[in-house]
Amino acid sequence: MAVNVAMGSAVSSVLARGAGSDLWLIDVGIRRSVRHPGVRVRKVARGTGNIARGPAMTVEELDAALEVGWQTAVEAVGQGHDLVILGEMGIGNTTAASAMSACLLGVVTADVVGPGTGIGSEALARKSAVIDTALEVNQPNDQDAWDILRKLGGFEIAAMTGAVLAAAAHRVPILLDGMTTGVAALAAVRMVPATRPYLIAGHCSPEPAHQRLLHALELTPLLDLGLRLGEASGALLALPLVSQALKTMAETATFSDARVTNPHGPVIAGEPAGESRNDAPVALGFSPAEKDAVYKVIRARRDIRVFLPDPVPDDILGRILDAGHRGPSVGFMQPWNFLVVRDQETRRRLQELVERERVIAGQHYPDSQRDYYLRLKVEGLMDAPITLCVTNDPTRGGPHVLGRNTIPETDLMSTACAIENMWLAARAEGVAVGWVSMYRKEDVREVLGIPDHVDPVALLTLGFTPHFPDIPVLERVGWRKRLDLTTLVYEERWGTPVRQ
Ligand SMILES: Cc1cc2nc3c(=O)[nH]c(=O)nc-3n(C[C@H](O)[C@H](O)[C@H](O)COP(=O)(O)O)c2cc1C
């Protein structure tokens, strides 16, 4: 089954592909060796102990399994993923999950045990008996989620608990699948209650424990379709609802944007109820809605490193390039050229150059920060369908360029302005742009045949992305925060803060 998922032919593979989301399959404790390059082998051990005879894990094993999940979620967040979807595939794991549920919820086995993938009544009776025995033998402390997880859980459950804790710690929401992910999430919430607001319940399975778990988590499931497959299938089916909800919040025009009369709107002094305030005179060619759109695109522009393979239509690319060409330039010298690279082999060579410099740059950081840095995804050259090399020709305007006498680097500044114009235009088009600057210029000149006197200022990756994060990825992963603007604005003389 694990190989089937890795090969892309399981239900979860199909749904993840359809949703455009990455699927990582982590082997935390499959008894046999799973031979497929798509499987990330992070085995804690070959299966847990038999819970009917003793604890499932040692303290060390529990720590290791939690750590696998934690690290995996941190890696995903570091790569710019802003939603973690949990799913599992563990044969017989509704037994472990039911036993944990009984303990966490403080109910008897009969309240939580169900047919799992569909066992008959005889097997169900045996399953109940095993759970009762497990509770009797292990005597878990029902006030202690660590103890419950260690004695009754599975490695996959513990890993998912670790992933919930890590994602929530990084303020990234978690979309839950069925009963087993619900148990993992409830264990996480019992350990760190602040994780709860980050949870979304994808669906409710018919397993009796699941409804109770969701109730304890105070979650309303998005779907209730009688699914009992696991493998994140319910969560992946709910994913479009989550993304549509976000899109609706982000993109729907307000009554005032759309100049719709809102009969429920606030009454503004001097205006009849429901009148839009947007009837103000159009200021120098921009309506209030157009003005808002400009600020919206400035705020929504992001540096993107996660791309979908879909091509960028030529008309869109044309408009983006035109926006670049309309950038301001010193003495109107227009020092830029735009080199559009689609060829995969060329992009691979560029990616190699960047990868080399990325690793070299890692040496500048102290040990503690190096690991963190090396985990960051800093380019998407092979993912994005287009690499745009923006160049700067300092000789373009002849020997004397108006305005450039004393500050020669104004040519580069001009090219940077063109790049920002493209970045903003692309955002308005829904096209993602990533700026890659980790390369030696001479290497890029050689790969792209650029003359010596021309500077390859930027490699921009262009394409569609599953998501534009609302804050910079480097801020999201805790690398740096946006500085407080008030500390950067001075009045009259350097260093004098603006009076409030
Ligand atoms: C001149 C310049 C060079 C950059 N080089 C890189 C780069 O090599 N790799 C990278 O991941 N981001 C690079 N960035 C993007 C910044 O990391 C990003 O703009 C910043 O974190 C703010 O995020 P935001 O653009 O999403 O607001 C570069 C940005 C600029 C302006």
C-alpha cells in the first residue's frame, strides 16, 4: 500500500494530484522494508509493541516518533507550504486509535470501537476485547496524553501529533482527516492547548469515536460522506472548500468595492441608509476601488518558491514584460533586457549554479543557524515553467546619462524598478514571481551567452502557484520579522522619530 501511494496510484495520490498539493509519505514504523524512492524512510522501529501485552513504545521511541512528525512539518512550512494535511495508513490502527480515544475521552470501549475498514461482528468483538485488555494491562493515566500516546498509540499517530504541534507552533493550519488523525490532534491539544485554533476537521467518519473526538476538539467537520478510507482522503476532498473559503474572503469585492447598495450597511451622517460612500469624486483618474487595488497588489505581492507546472499564457507574459518596460529609469536610459528561458536543460544548469552558491552561503552562518538556513527553499527554478533573466546594460544611454553623474549605480536601481513593476503586474495577473540572486554573474553569463559588459541582475522564476502567502515566507518560518515602520521614518533630521 505504501508503494502504491508512492507510485501515485492510491486514492490519496490521485486526490493530492488533483488538488495540486505535495504528498509526502513517511515510513515511521512499517514492519517491512518499503523499497520505493518516493517513500521517506524515518523508521523509529519495525512496528510498535503489542498493546495487549504492554506499552506500545518506550519513552525514547515516543520522542523519536514525535520528532519525525515535528521535523516533517517544519520542513514543509520552511518550503512555503501554508497548510498541513494529515493522513495515515496503518493496518489495524483504528484499534490503537480507539484505545487512545477511550482514554482521552474518558469513555468505555463500547462507545468508541467500530468496524474500522469494515470488519465483521466476530472480529469487532475481538477488537473490543483487545482494547479492554490493552487498557487493563497498561493502566494509562487518562490525565496524561504523553502516557496515553506512549502506551496505546502507533508511531504514525505519534508522528502526526508531532506534526500538529510543529505546524501550530509555526502558525500554520492543519486540515485533519479521519478518526486516527483526530486522536493524534486531540493528544496534541491535550499537550499544548494553544494548538486547537489551528485545526480544521476535513470530515467526519462513521467510526463512533470520531464524532466524540471532534466534539472534544470543538470542531465541526466540513464533510460527512461516510468515508472510512484514511490516507487523508477525507481531508483532501475538503481541501477545495478550504481554499475556496480563503479565496472568497480574499477576493470578493465588498459592497463598497462593487458599489452595491447595502441595505444593512451603517447609516452615515448626512447620507441615506445603504448609500455607498464610494461616490466620492474620482481622484486624478483613479476611483477609490482602483486605488484600493493598487495597495492590494502591493500588499499581496510575494516572493514565491513553490510553483505549479502550468505554462504562463503568452498574453499574460507580454503584459508583465510591458509593465517592466514601463519602469522608471535614470535619464530614461532603459538599461534592461528580458531574457525568457523555458528550456529545461538551461534551467537545470542555472539551478545547479544556484544550488552551489546556496550551499556555499550556508557557511556564513553559525552552526545553529546553518541547518535552519539550509532547510529554506530559496528558489523554484526547476518547478517554474519560465526563468526570466533580467539584465542591465550600463552602457545603454551612452557615456553621459542624465541624472547619473554622481551615482553611477542608478542604472541598476532603474532595472530593479523594472523588476518591481513586473512583480506587481504578475501578482495582479495571478502569476507568481520568485527572485533568485544566489549565483555568480560570470556563470550565468556563460550559460545564457550574455556579453561581459551586461549584468545579469536577476533570475526571476515565473509561473502559477498553489498559494500566495499573506506574509513573507522568511517571516512565516521565523527567519526575520517585518521591521516596525515607525522606527524607520525620521522627521527633519536623521534619527529623529516622527512625533505621534
Ligand atoms: C534583490 C533581491 C534578491 C533576492 N534574492 C532571493 C533569493 O536568492 N532567494 C530567495 O528565496 N529570495 C530572494 N529574494 C526575495 C526575498 O527573500 C523576499 O522578497 C523577502 O523575504 C520578502 O518577502 P516577500 O517578497 O514575499 O514580501 C530576493 C529579493 C530581492 C529584492
